[in-house]
Amino acid sequence: MVAANCYKIKVSSLKRFLTFIADKGKKILSNLFLKKKENIKHTINLCDQLLGEDGVVSGITIAREFWNDYEKFTLNEKENFFLDINKKYRPNYSMINELARKFSSNPDEINREILSEAVEGYRQELIRRLNMAPNGTQYLVQMREDLLFFLKKHEVLKSLDYDFRHLFRSWFNPGFLKLIRVQKNTDANILEKIIKYERVHEIKNIESLYRRLENDRLFYTYLHPILDGEPLIFVQVALTKGVGRSIQEITEGEVQGLEEKDTATFYSISNSSKGLQGITLGNFLIKRVLFEIQQILPKIRNFYTLSPITGFADWFLKQDNNKLDKILGKNSNKLNFLKDNSEIVNLDILKIKENEKLIKQLILHYLINEKIGKRLANGVANFHFNNGATIFDIVINGDLSQKGLKDSFGLMVNYYYDNDKIVQNHLNFVKSGKILISEQLKIYVKN
């Protein structure tokens, strides 16, 4: 009987202890939640101060305090912060309607300026004032990278991202940027960052980078005067006899003389920061480098790319047989060997060559017809067509690295840049979606 009572006391004590722990846990979680809310509230209060009249005078101090707070935010706090400022500082649509009526009845410069300020809202002005802090531009580029992370989850944040893009397109206008040729004697800090930022074809070490800086190679980057020593975007070019068709030969092959070289093959272009995604620096950089090459190497008359088809393998593996039959006809089953996931990294490259016709037909369909919304599914293709390029050739076994085999079964694309037709090709693509294909590839396009 005594033992039973002791047991009841122990159970009762354990229940009280567990209840106590649960209550404590709830209080801790509640306090953490309140603390997070207080953190965001304090930071938004700093935004209010920054946008106030006195914010112009003490802007540097307030902006510095803001970035000190923001850097300590958790991912969840950043998400809530973006949602809060997007809503709080958005344009006032009722006021815009009223001012638009005033401008319509009296269209003078004063009413236009007032309407313009109302349409902009306060978000862009907040971004401008946050830029007053030391290293503010760099912080804002990183902030936009954070913002991009939440766009798929919160479409409402696209308007905030538009404000960032609108300002960045002015701040990172190529007219403000400095183009430099990267060489072995370039500042070591820049060389280290290039190795880190290369996103297309990995640079394993400084020796691998040096191969890309030899006399038969050209390497250019844009620098911004504010972001000192920060390569914003860079492009790599191989000087070749005829168009380049092997990325391994370009990045690892022996150094050669320039005597017989007649072609510039662009083989990599990389943005250093996701925060500058969509700012279209690449379009300007390629055109600028084309001009630069013509000035220093007049014998180079042909301009091509050797470009990856990132995402093609993933797309292909998701397609059912019915769709592949519509694209390729009854012989589509000959490509079934590509669907064996175990073969992707140990792919039979001879089999790829044997099925070259079917593969080129499939690649052209993918590059030209497959879309996500209104944009082409392949971002690299969309970039080059928008830039005025033509599809010149599909390259079999162009990238035999593990990454190349996994991304696109080793397949690559040569795009051709005809200086005389770049502008017209760009306009045709933008206005009507027209894509130009070389004569040698037209036989693979299904009518």
C-alpha cells in the first residue's frame, strides 16, 4: 500500500514537472516571438526616421544603425520585414487617381512632378537613403539577393523587387562601369573573387585561372567605382581557328600562337552576385567586348559562343513517351538510353554520336519551343536570342565534365553573333519571338 502511494506521488510530481516545463517552453517561445516582432518594429521605425525630414541630415547614422540591425535578422525576420515594408511604403493608389485627374485637367510640369512622386511611392526613396551608409550599395545588392529568395513564396513582393531593379539599372549603368582586361598581374584580390564567382565552368585553382589568361585567351570584367575591386560580371573568350567545339580543349588545352586564329569563341559569362540578376549587364558586356576585340585584333572577324544547355537533362527526363513521339516521331525510343539515371555520369558518348540527328532535333525543339510563361525555358538561349544571336550548331560531346554530362549529356550550343545583324535580330526576337537558325540546322527543325 505504501509502495502504491509512493508511485502515485512520483507520477503526480512528474506531471507537475512536465506541466512546468511546458509552461516555461511556451513562455520562452512567446518571448522569442515578441522579441522578433520588436526587432522588426525597431528596424521599421528606423526606416520611418530615414524617410522623415530629419533623415536627410542624420541619414548616414540612421542607415548605419539599420544595416547593423538587418545583418542580425534571421531568415524568418527578413521575410516578415520585406512583407511589412512592401505594404507600408507602397504607392497610395487613391492619391494617384486623384493626382492623375488633376494632371489630366491641368497638364503642367508641377502636376507632372507631383504625380510622378506619388506613383513612385516611398520604397524607392527608402532604398536610396539606405544607400547613404558606408558600403550601402554592397549591402543593398545582398539585400536584393535575400529578397529574391522569397519571391516564389510571396508574389506580392515582386513590386518591391521592381523598385530594386529600377534603381540598380541606373546605378549599374554600363556608362558608370569600368571595363578591364583581367591578366596574371591583375590585383590578387580580384583573381581570387573570379575563382570564387565563376558559375559556368569551375576554376579549380589559380593555375587553372592562369590558363584562361594566356595570350590565346581574353578575359574581361566590369568594375564599379563604389564596389572597389569587386568584379560585377565577367566574360571569357578563346581565340580559335574556326568556332570552338570543346570546353575541355578551351580551358585545359595547350597554349597556342595567334597566327592562324580568326574567331573569338565566348565560352563563359558569369554574374558575381545574384543580387544583380536581371540587371542586363551581360548584354552590354558582350557588345563592349566585341568592339574591344575588333580594335585590338582586327584579324578576328568571326564571333561565336560555346554555351551550356543547363537544365536540358532534367527537362528530358521528365517528358513522357507520348510527348517525345510528337517531337521526334517513331524513333524517339532510340534515346531511351539517356533515361537510365545510372548512365548519366558514365554516359556512352559514342551512343550520343550515333543518335546525333535525333538529339539535334530534340535540342532545337527544347531551345525554340519550350517555355515557362512567356519566356523560353532555357535561360541561356533566351539571353543570347535577346542579345541578337543566331543558333549556329549543336555540339555533340562539347562538355565531357561530370557537370556537363549531368546537365545536358555533354551537349552544347554554338550561337553566332553577326555584327551587321545583331540589332535587327534582337528587335525581331523581342517584337515577334523570331529566332534565326543556321542553314545547316534547318533540316532538324520539324515543320
